[in-house]
Amino acid sequence: MGEDGESPKINHSFLRDYVTEADVISTVEFNQTGDLLATGDKGGRVVIFQRETEPKGESEELGESGEYNVYSTFQSHEPDFDYLKSLEIEEKINKIRWLPQQNAAHFLLSTNDKTIKLWKVSERDKRPEGYNLKDEEGRIKDISTVTSLRVPVLKPTDLMVEVRPRRIFANGHTYHVNSISVNSDGETYLSADDLRINMWHLDITDRSFNIVDIKPANMEDLTEVITAAEFHPHHCHLFVYSSSKGTLRLCDMRESALCDKHSKIFEEPEDPGNRSFFSEIISSVSDVKFSHSGRYLLTRDYLTVKVWDLNMEKGPVETYQVHEYLRSKLCSLYENDCIFDKFECVWNSTDSVIMTGAYNSFFRMFDRETGRGVTLEAWRESSKPRAVLRTRRVYTGGRRRRGDVGVDSLDFTKKILHMAWHPAENIIAIAATNNLYIFQDRVNAENQ
Amino acid sequence: MFSKGTKRKFSDGDEDLSDESLVGARVASSYSLQRQSLLDMSLIKLQLCHMLVEPNLCRSVLIANTVRQIQEEMTHDGSWHMVTEAFCGTGQSPSERLVATEVLCRSREQDAEPKLFSVISYEGCREEEVVADETLCSVSVSDTVSNVCLAGRMGQCWEKSELSGVERDEEALEDSREDEEVDTEDGASTEGPKTIGQVFGTFEIKNGSPGPDSALEELFSDVDTSYYDLDTMLTGMQSAPKMGPYDLLDSLAPSHSSPSIVSTPNCRSDLNELDHIMEIIVGS
């Protein structure tokens, strides 16, 4: 190109980042048995992992569990264009939710900003052979060559996983869909965008019921948006939604068709001592999850995770500091937009441990019984396969131990936003940009 | 983040201060500077939404609420009062001066956008290094205001002007890349200054007129529906000369620029030069 021999080498590292942008994982979800794990990415693809079943009896004694291997990959959503507003519609998968299994096939819902799709995942491992009218390649036989009749038989073949779209729920949302949640009735599900929540029937794609609408008559009066929503795990008439002002609203669909009026509102009064211009932003709830028991709610705001009792509206019953050391950095985090990062939170199977993500590839787990938290890291270079995870620490004062990380050396581009916990066992899936980490609890820690 | 030299309190004049109150004044002005910086940052964030994809509504709402919060506090402080006082002509009633964004002599509702930014940037321009030529500014204001006032006035003067890009810094005008600059300005204009109303308005196709007069209504001005006209977007022509991001950046004092934006041109502009060019364009 240029003749200038002294021109600096072109730095191609940005190209690498660009290429893998589409691989950034945007959602992770186990199915109800935990045998399947689905991930969605920014490029609109869904990858399903399946847990290998353990044939060996001895492996159980060693405490080994099956590994997850790729089961199927498919393109769920494509980039789209809204011609009316001249804006692109991202194909990024915002959420995946599995339906409870009813037959041999698996069903999952995946959504981008605008459209929800129901996918059927089925296996084919047999094929009929011995047709009378078709030959092995499927060509029609010449009838004169057929001398005898036979019954076609099913022969085993290589496993083939077929994924087909069964329903497409389009045009239901003007704003960006942030949550979907399958109802315990097995027939309906809700989808929530910034201002509205719709309820759909899984079999009906051309109609949905609007159950919450917080859009003001005048958009200029808008001060609050919906950030997450979920159905109650057992009561099909209850759902909860969180807002950017840090409130949770529990709604009962039996009360009225439009649930703008909440049954209960969960709100913690603001701490006047900690008030700043960023108070509202950091109080915005980024994720809300019912406990498996259905009695508690787990919420994540920028600096904390909170456990709420459905019976007590005036405040959370437990509050855990995720990264309190960031409180003095809020202005910088506002400047680089990190303050708007939406972290998810999850319960373990027994509702005794809660987990959420942080920066620098760290994620935090809190034991509700002891109240103690631990910091772990999802980073390839510091953990070999089957190695025991070390706990990490962010240095915030006092005695500095080896391995402590200073607050100023945290990498804010390495954020753990999405994660999932196996419904029955202590297996967790952590998404770290374009990498998926699966960690399993070992009964015998000696085995590495 | 802020210039070190400015230690004046906004509300107090230049009376002699005792040591104690001097410290207090410094703390107060430091807070004011921080607050101003936050306000500038927030406005830029609202403006610079990437308009290929719809901006994140949650983020926009949170930033808008922050802006509103700062504005309310400034109103209580009296800082806002000084701003509005500077821009309102003598003919306006005192109560209007305290109205948050009802500033600048209004000729058209579409000028609501430049109002907000001009007002905000007033605070930023209240720096010693800003030189303003009072004679060119037809509004009787104190010296520190005129630069911003001028930007706003120009916006109103050139109603039909397609070359709204001329509002900008004379450095850009003198540059041989003037055409490119104008195109950029047009390009930026299509993105538009992202006032609250416009940010939320991208999600709607609205034809409504702005609501009844109120401080916050003006802050969240109505959407210019010509924005959605594909032709308008493509050609970058709009009925009202919008104050694009560059104008706001112009108005911000250099010391208040956030690192993420390109270094802002100095507030100081050769007003004679601009005036001359304006005459040529208007054809007077």
C-alpha cells in the first residue's frame, strides 16, 4: 500500500473483537430437568448443550457428573429493519425460556427485541427402510421391477436433531422485549417490554392480551420503565414486574383484566445518607426472580442483591453487597455507561444460595443461611478444566493478601451479566462475553 | 475534570470572604462544578445515542431523570434563576425567570431544543477565559452569557437557512473542509439534539403539539415529525435549524468536556467573522 516504510504496523486486534461480537452470549437457561442448557447470542443464534448421561456406575462414587456437549445449533432470529422508524431491529437473543416437557420433543421460547418464537427441538434416530415404491435414494421405482411386497422397518441411524419454528409471536411490542416467562398453567406466557406486558397463549400467535401498560399519555412525562417480569412458579394468576425506580409490583390477574393497579408494591425507602444524583440509577432493578418455593423474590440492582418476602412489602428481608467498593466510582461508571449494565441473579435449587455477576469476570455467591458471600472468577487462564475454583478478593482496605485485586485494576469490559443454575444440582453456567463456563460442585473435593 | 481557577460561588458576588466562608464557598463551587459537569455529560449522552438501532429506553429515561433532578436542584439553588434571568428580556415577568427551560426569546416552539442546551451551557461558559462581544448580542445580558446567547440567537435568525452549520465555530468555517462540515452537521442534524421528548419520541410517530406551558414540558419538547420523514433524513434538511451536537459542544466550556467526546472548540469565536458571513448568506 504505502511506500512509507516507517508506518506503524496496523493493529488488527480490533478486528478480532469485531468478529466475535456476534458470539457474545446474551442469555443462558437450563431446562426443567437440567439435561439441556440453551444459550443465545448477539448474532441471533441459539446453541443447545446436552448433558451426557453416565453409563459407568463407579463415576457416581467419584462424584463426577456428566459433561455438557453441543446438542444443536440454529439461527433463531435474523436482523430486521423497521421501515416506519428507519431503525434496525437487533437479532440479539434477549431471553430463552424452556417449556415444561410434555412428550419426546423439547420446546423453547426465544425472543429478540420485538419477536418471540417457539421452537421445537426433536430427535430423529431411526428411519424407515424398505419401501416398496421408492428405492434407497428415494427415487420412484419402476413398478414392473417390484415382484414382492414387504413391510418397511425402522432402522437406527445417526442421531439427528431437528429444530423447527412452530410459532412466531410478532408485532406484539412497540418497545424492546426484556423478559419472557412461561406460566405454570403450561398454556400461556408473558412477554414484557419497557412499557407494556402482554400475555399470550402458546397456540395463538395473532392475538395477545395486554395486562400491564405504564405508558403515559404524554411520552414526555415518562419517568419509569419496566425492567423485568416473571410469573409466579405455582400460582398461575400472579406475576411480578420490576421497574427502573427500584420498585416491584405483584399483580393478580384475577382482580382485573388490566393489571395497572398492583396487588402489592415492594419498595425500600431510600437511605438519605447515601443519596446522590445516581441514587435512582443504581436502584433500578435489572433482574427479578421468584424463589423455587414461590415465597421469596430475588432482585438485583447495581450494587446489591436483595431477597424479599412476598408477605412483607416495606423492604427486603436480606440485602447482600455485590461490589460496594464501586459506590465511590459511580460518576466514572456513569460516564462509561457501565452503570447501566444489567446483571442477572439466580437462586440455587433449594433457595439457600443466590448468585449474581460482577466485573472483571467475577461472580458472587451468597449463602443465605450464613449471610456470607464469596467471589469467584470465570476466566480461562486461571482455571484449568476440573480444577477447583479459587475464591478471589477485591482489595478494599486493611491487610492486603496475595491475589487481591485492586479496585482500579478491575476490568469493566469483562462483565458477567448472564448465568443460570441447574434446577436440581449444584451446576452453574456462567456466560463471560463469548465464553460459556460450566462449574459443577464436587462431593469429593480431592478429585481433580 | 474542571478548571482549577474557578472558585467563585455562583450565587454570591465577589465580596470579600473570610477564611471559613472561603472554604465553604470553594466546597460549594466545587459541588456546583461537579453538578454542572454531570449535567453536561448527561445531555451529551442523550444526544449521542446511536441511531442505527433504537436507543435503550431504560437508559434514556434514567439519564433524563438525572437531568431533571439536577435541574430541580439548580432551580432551588437559584443557579437556574440566574440563567433564566440572563436570557429573558426585561419585558418578562419575574415568575417566568424561575421557569426552568422557558428561556430565550421564543419565536417558535421548535426552538425548544436550542433553548435547553443554550441554557445549560451558560453555566459552562461562565469561565474567565470566555470572551464575548456584547455589541453583537442584542439581548442585554452580562458579559459571561453572551457567547451562548449568541448561539441561540443565531439559531433563530437563520430560520430558513439550510446552512445551519454556519452557527458553529469560525475555525470550522474557515476550514477548507467547510462543505464537509456542513454535511456532517446535516448528518448530525438528522440525528438531532436528543432532547427528552425526542429521545422518547423516536418510539412513536407523533404529530401532537407540545403540551401546556410548563417548565418541564419545555424541557421535554415535542418531536419534530419531519424527523421521521425519510426524505428529510436522507437530505438532512429540516424545517427548523436544529442545534446539532456540535453546537452544544461548542457551547460547553473546554474544561467541562468529557473525555469521551472530541476536544471541543473554544467558546471564543470571531463574532465579526460570523456576522460577516451571516450577512452574505442572508443576502442583506
